[in-house]
Amino acid sequence: MKVGLVSPYDFASPGGVTDHVRHLARQLRRLDHQVRIFAPSSRADVDFDSAEFYRIGTSATSTAAQSSSLTSRTLTAESR
């Protein structure tokens, strides 16, 4: 079976969802499925089966960080 795993999180940052996607991909491959991962990455040199990894979009982590930064600047400006 052909399987596509999609994650909104930066694949260059280990932990949580990223680790789950990596482990799930490995297990599915052991069962002879064709697995491709689609996720954003802040680094071009992802250390994970690059032939089956497709770098796409912007990570949810970087979007959240930008949003948090904007919110803190807005709150600071409003408190003046």
C-alpha cells in the first residue's frame, strides 16, 4: 500500500509528533508499505531517509513562534 504521512511540525526538530511520524513510517516500511513523509523542515539536510522525505511549506512551530512574538510586541505597545 502507498502511504503518505503529513505533519505540520518542523521535521528538523525532534520530539512529539515528529518522532511518532518517523517511527510509524519505519514500522509501515517493515510491513512492506511504500511510505512518504511530507513535512516542513528548517534544515535542508534532514537526517531521515531523505529519498522518502518531501520538504513542504512552513512549520507550525515557526508560525506559532512568529504569532507569539507579534502578540508580545502588541501587548507591550498597548501597555505604554
